[in-house]
Amino acid sequence: MHVRRATPAAATGRPPGDERPNWPVLAVAGSSRGRRGATTSRRRLTRWRASGLLRAVTGSNDRDSRGPSTLAVHGGEPYVRPGRSLTVPAVHASTYPFDNTQELVDFMEGRLERPHEYGRYGNPTVEQAEAKLAALEGAESAVLMSSGMAAITTTLLGMLRPGQHIVLTADVYRRTRQFAGQVLQRYGVDVSIVEPNIEAIASAVNDQTRIIFSEAPTNPYLRVPDIAALVDLARSRRIKTIIDATLATPINMRPLDLGIDVVMHSATKYLGGHNDLLGGVVLGKRPVVEAVREQVGMFGPVLDAHSAFLLVRGLKTLALRVVRQNETALRLAARLEAHPQVKQVWYPMLASHPDHESAQRYLRAGGGLLSFEIHGGLSAGTGVIDGVRLFKIAPSFGGVESLIEQPPLMSFFELAPEDRARIGIREGLIRVSVGIEDADDLEADLVTALDRAAARV
């Protein structure tokens, strides 16, 4: 498709000399398709090509080979922004007016590029965040939504039909499992939830299977499936693979490079990194992602401009934060494994982890989350939780502040102990999300709390 930059008069119908502020507008030659569907992707591609974003969101032939820190700062960004702003502007607008009826008609018929006419279909700040995420993940396209669960539910609802089948691994996020079991099944989708190993997944696959969905690493036990075997299995059966890579981040693993079809993240966690926004993102090849984008325009789980602005700001330091969290988490995991009060530690870069071999194969580092079980069960765990001073008692993970929680109480409080045991949640389990504080201080805080708990046993 040939694209040429239009003059202000030709693009907007304004008389020569009219200097009112105006978004860059593109005239698109050879396009006369309708307003939605494929034309949405065409408009987005044209805008990205003209603004210098194309390299960040096209396929492997145009993939940006710069390092992760450079991509975090510069990936997906045009050299010059509106108003010559160094930072990405936050565009707070729900609608984008036309200058005249001819501009409207040209836009609807696909001959004219300009911002979307309505905020549910797009926002300039959100699109900048999407382009940066696509660059970081090595994806052709990305679509942001209002939360990680919005990304998961919208994608699965859009990709599955009654009578089809999805396989999920057993320790994906509990709300994902609940959505599959309570909502997808209600709409006629068959659901299998299996252990996160290739043998169990292969046994569950049937002729109606359309999606295999897993996390890598998983939460809270940091399991890492054999991704190469998963990809081989799925391709042999023409099944789409989806990985929720929230815990890995694009710094520690890029699943698309490993052959996975679709990657998801809760942008609330490491991508935003400051515990001040909610968001989710879906990344992959353009046809799949643009089909999901059409669902977003229908269902409406859009990300707001301010959250997108905060996300872009957070992404600038993603590599710095994750490297620090990797280092500190590994140090804490090794220290905890040596503590007499600790029964077991789950961290993928420890040799004792059941998926250590897969982790070494697929992950650059182990990430900032770790879990451990202590002697004494639930009450002993509560003593540790209440004994720390730097760690905040809170759900979530991936921010600059270190967090701690007891999954039996925080995430599975409504279940009886025997029901928790049935799904693998141990009474003495503690989960730690490592922030960016000094490792010496975090280690001292955690060890002191453990020592005090041990003294009370």
C-alpha cells in the first residue's frame, strides 16, 4: 500500500495559511474499504509506518535488534512527537472531531489517516504504549486493555466457539481457571485443566482442541513448562498456544521467539512496575491481535490514557528493575533454602526446583517472585508475615515495593484447608514479591522474622 503525507489543506480542507494545531494526517492511496474490520488494521499500519513506529510492530524481517534497555526507553517511539515533547503526551479525549464532511467520508472509506473518531476504538497515548510493548516482545502487534483479566477473557471469548476445547495447566491464575470453568463452559466450550507437563497436556488434547493455555513461570510455584515440546505438540495438531508471561516479562523470556502464538501480560505487574495502574496486553501476529482488537471495540475494556501514560513511563525502567529483582530474588531464595525453619523453596533458578532444567533452557533469569513453605503451618506463616517490617502485606507483585502474603489467606481464604490441599496450596506457604530495595535489608528483615517464628515454635 502506497502512503504519502498529505498537505494540511488537502488533508483537512482548511485554507492555506491555517496554522491551527493538527494531528499528522495521512492520505492513503489505493484504499476504499469500509470503516471497521480489516480497515482498522490498515489505518493503524499506515499511521505507524508514517510516524516511525513500523519497525517495532512488524514481523521478523523488521524486528528491532537493539538491547532490552534500549527498547524499553526508545522502542516503538517516533523520533519527534506532537508538540516536540520528549515524553509521550497523555491525550485525554473520548472523541476526535472532523473538520468537514469530506474528511469524515474519506476517513470512513479508508482514504485518510487520522486519529480514531471515538475513544473506544483507539487513543494516541495507548497506541504509543502498544508500540513499545510490541517492540519489547518482538511482536507484530499489541492491544492493551483495562486489566490482565480483561485481556484473558476478551481473547478467549473471541477465539473460542461452542463445541470447541481448551486445555489449561492447573496452576494458571485462579481467576483464569474460574473463567474457563464457570463462563466458557456455560457457553458450550469444553475445558480441561491438567498438570503443567507435556505428557498431561498431550493426553488432554482432542480433535476439537483449539487452544493450549499456560503460564511461564506459573504462580505460586514458578513451574516452567517445556515450551519447545508444547509448541511441537500444538503445531502438529494445528492448535494455538497462549502463554501468560507476566512473571517472566520480556526481559527474562520472549515466548514469541520460542514459537508461541499469543503472549499475554498483566501490565499491572512488572510492566507498569509501580503499583499505580491496572492494565493487560495481548501480543502476537497482526491478524490474531487485530481480531482481538475488534472484540475490544465491541466489549469496551479499553485502557485509559492516563494509565497508558504511566505504563510508558514505567516501561522505561523495566530492564533496570527486573535485573535488580532477578538478582535479589535469587539471593533470597538461596538464603531461605538454607534456613532451618523453611521446608521448601520454589524458585526456578535453584537446582532443587522441579523445572530447573526448563528454566535454564527458556529463561534468562528467574524473576522477582519466589515462594516457600515453613514448618508449623498456617499459624507459623502468620508469625513470619506479621514479623517483617520492610515487606508490605498485599496481593500482586512486580512493583518497586517488596510484598509478602500467605496464599492460603490472601487468595484462597474461602476454601477449607482440605480444599486448599486438593489444589496444591499448602498451609505453610508464603509468597514473596521482591522489589528494588537493598538486598541486604530485605534479607535481614526476612531472616529476622523467620528466626522469631522459629523461636515461638
